[in-house]
Amino acid sequence: MSLASERRIDPRYGAHFDVRFSRATDAARAFNAFSVNFSSGGLCLRSSTAYPVGEALSMSLSIEGELFELEGVVSWVRGEAVGVRFVNLKPAVRAQLERVARALAARGAPLT
């Protein structure tokens, strides 16, 4: 993929953590969802559940000991990999996500 076609602006780091969904219907559908990589703008998760592009998700993430309650939209789906873009982020939450991403990088998380 060329840099010109890359739309992400935030660096992505390999990170493995559970993803919990806030709505009961989402939680039931994605019992075993976990992250593959993470950035302050979104994440890639792996789930055996099918998600349509454009679907809105409410999720809870615990990353580096910090809990986030986030809204996201499914941006793409490739097999069991699902790209989720965070939406409606308050500036303070985005700054907190950026801080966590830097902590992952400092601990040697691979840039993906």
C-alpha cells in the first residue's frame, strides 16, 4: 500500500486486549472479540462475528490499566478482522488515547 493511499493519520501499535461491547446485542454477538492493533483513532479487532461496514458500536476497552468507553463505526471487514474508527471523541479522551499509544510504543509494541 502506498503512502498516498494510506488514510490513517495515527500510528498503529500491535496490542492484544479484550474488547467488550456496551449494548447487550453487541456483547452477545461478539463474545470473543480482541484487538489486533490500536491507535488513538481506532482499532482492528478480531471476531468470528460478522459486522457490516457502517455499523455503530459502543465498546469498553481496558488498555494499559486505563478504561475507555468509546463509540466506533465499522470501517472495513476482511474475514475475521474488523476495522473500527472511533467517533465522537472528546479532546481529553483523544489525548488519553494518544498517551496510551505512546506508552505501548515505549514498551516496544510493534508499529503495524
